[in-house]
Amino acid sequence: MTPSDPVPSLPSEVPDRVVVFLVDDHDIEAELVRSAFRFEPDIELHHCSRGDEAVAMALQIQPTVILQDLGMAERDGLAIISQFRATTGTHDIPIIVYSGWDSPKIKSVVFQHRGE
């Protein structure tokens, strides 16, 4: 960027609050995320520990972003992401995926996954 380049502007509607929707079946990990956001008054955190309830809950709360654990015991995290992408109302919500798995193959699948 040079001094003569125009300065990018913020979107006209910047949300007052960020609604984070955490989908993780481990209470300890959910508590870590909750504690990370506890001093952020503009972040509202919702947690769902059951993959089969995640889409319905997301439709209800309309999050700004979804934090999705891949390593869910009852349901594959990729299957939940597929559901988010296939559902009107959650299709365009950004999803941040995290996992304790350190596999290049899994990372590749996640980055290529579009929910089709």
C-alpha cells in the first residue's frame, strides 16, 4: 500500500455485539473458551454440546461466527459443518474449525470441505 492508495473503509454496518456459537462436546474446552471471552463485553457466547442440536440452536441465536470442534464423540464435526452449509439461515455464517488432531490429511479435508 502506498500513501496515495485509498484507505479501505469499514463495512457500513459493524455489529455492536459479536455472537459466538461454540459447538463442542467437552465441557472443559467450552469453559476455556468461555474464560477467554469473559472480559469481552461485546462478545456473547453460546455453547452447544450436542451435534444433533447445533443447527437448530444456530438458527435460533443467529451467530456472527461458529467455533466448531471436529472431534465430537456422538457426531463427526464435518457432518455438522455440512449441515450448517446445507441449511438456509446458517449457510453463510463463517465457521472456525479446531481440533486436537494434528493430521495433514484431516487439515486438507477441512480446508477443502464445502458442505456439498
